[in-house]
Amino acid sequence: MRRFSVKWLCALTLAGFCAACGGSKTDNAAVGNVTEEGTATAAAAEKEAKPELPTYREITIPSGTTLRLDLKSAVSSDASKVEDTVRASLRQAVSVDGQAVLPAGTELVGTVTDVERSGRVKGRARVAYRFSSLRHDSERYDIATAQISHQARATKGKDATKIGVGAGVGAAVGALLGGGGGAAKGAAIGGAAGTGAVLATRGEEVRLGPGADVNTRLTAPLVVRVKM
């Protein structure tokens, strides 16, 4: 009887030990599965959180390309000074092989390079400027462009009219007062008065306000990075 009890006790102990071992393996397997799933989920979330960086390629805009611009700054022969900043934007996109490289609205920056007021006797007013940089897709590019120059119209015809009108008025007044001799003297006096008016008056100035249409061209190739 005692031997029988001991056998049963050993059997029960062995069964309990085996059950414990099996449960431990199952628990370990379950924990392993959870850990693998958590790692995979974290990796996927990290991949989604990181945005894909854009890829670029470089495109060369050839020298001689025309840039059609709208002025954003006012320039004038009687107010602008050399080295004043001048701003403009592309009125029309610049394309290479059918692909738009610089969109309309791209900003350009330059400076006044020459300015001269109109003279009282001679010399027409002029103002000139050149663009040296542009900004595209948050990047600044140095550029080389042709100088843009504006000159006032000649006023010789108007000056001659002023002198002629002065002489005519003087001659008429002189004729009324002193006959033929008075007319000659009056013409001389009137002509002198007209000449004095010309000397006291400046010619036309050059003035361009924001929105004025101007054109320039690249004098060197420009390499631009464009998103793929």
C-alpha cells in the first residue's frame, strides 16, 4: 500500500512539472509574438512619420534667354540714385524644352546702374538698371543680365516752337506799336524771351512705376534645380 502511494505521488509530481513547463513555453511564445508585432508596427509608423525627400535635377537656361518682367519698384531719372534696389517679377514663365523652369511671379532683384536728369539746355534724361539675382523654390541664384536703359524723348521741336511763338508774339506787338521797324525789334525781343523760357525749363524726365512692362535677357547660362 505504501509503495502504491509513493508511485502515485511521483506520478502526480511529474505531471505537475510537465504542465508547468508546457505553460511556460506557451507564455514565452505568446510574448514573442506580441514583441514582433509591436516592432513591426513601430517600424511602419516611423516610416510613415518620415516624409519622403523630394528629388531634383538640374536644368540649364541658356544665355540669351529673354526675361519678360513686371517692375515692382518705381524708377525715374529725377528720383532714383545709382545702387538703388530695383525689384521685378517674371511676367511669363521661362521654359526649356517645353518644361517650365521658372514660373511666372519669380522675383528678381537688381540695382540702378546709371541715372541722369534732363538738362536745361541739352542732354536728355535717362535711367538704367540691371538684375543680378532671383529667388526660386526658396533658393537664391546669382544671374547675369543685360542692362535695361530708358531715355527721354528729344524736346528740340518743342524748344523751337517756344522760341518761334515768342518771336511771333513780339513781332505782332512791335508792329502795332511802331510799324515795320517795330515788328523787327519786337520779333527779336520775343525770340529772346522764348529762348529764356527754354533755358529755364528742363526737358522731359523718365519715370516708370510698378507694373511697367520691361524685358531683359540672360548674358550667361543659368543652372536651376527643379523638382522631379
